Amino acid sequence: MKLILQKPDNLGVMASSLCMVHCLATPFLFMAQAGSVSCCDAPPIWWKLMDFLFLTLSFIAIYWSTRTTTSKWIKSLLWFNGFVLLIVILNEKLEIFHLAETAIYIPIFSLIILHLYNRKYCNCATDKCCLNEG
């Protein structure tokens, strides 16, 4: 918990990066599964639930990062990209409208870049100097 409160951008970079790896690996895993003789044509439920695990971790990181940053535009862009990621994932699950599969990479890459930038932007002399600002 201390890591999340003091270095939320590290969690954000990690969660977004793992989400990206998960999204990149999915097509290859399905191709491998289709090539093997197996009983199932759908991904396991735990694989589908990983989307929501990464989404939850992303929102925790966004929440704490926006509490500790001194930049209003970073706050806005982090929340905007978090909600875009939520919409893309929900759309993928519910199939509300047609959206290219690669659309998910835009908010993921944006969150990684924003968290990396925010790590450098909030250069505090102590671990607590940016807490509760804004």
C-alpha cells in the first residue's frame, strides 16, 4: 500500500504495460489454441477477467497519481485515457459498436507515457510534498 501511495505512477506503468502484454498475447494464444486439439473454442473465464483486473489497477494508479501530481493537464489526460480504456474494454465485452481491435492500444500507450511523464514531473524533495495538492 505504501508503494501505491508514494509511487502510484510506477503502479500505473506496470498495470498499463501488463495490460498491453495481455492484449498483445491474446491473439497468439487463440491461434495456438485453435491449432491444438481442444475441447473449447472460447478463452477461459480467468483470461477474460484479467481485463478487469488491469482496469482496476489502472484506475487505482490514476486515482493516486492525480492526487499527487501538480499538473492539471496530466490529471485530465490520465482520467480521460482511463475512461477511454474503460469504454473500449466494455465495448469489446458487450459489442455495442464496431471498433478495431487495435483501438485499445491508444489509451494503453497514452497511460504508460503519461505515468512516465508524471514520474518526472512531480519531483519532490520528500515523499509527501505532493500529497493532497490540487
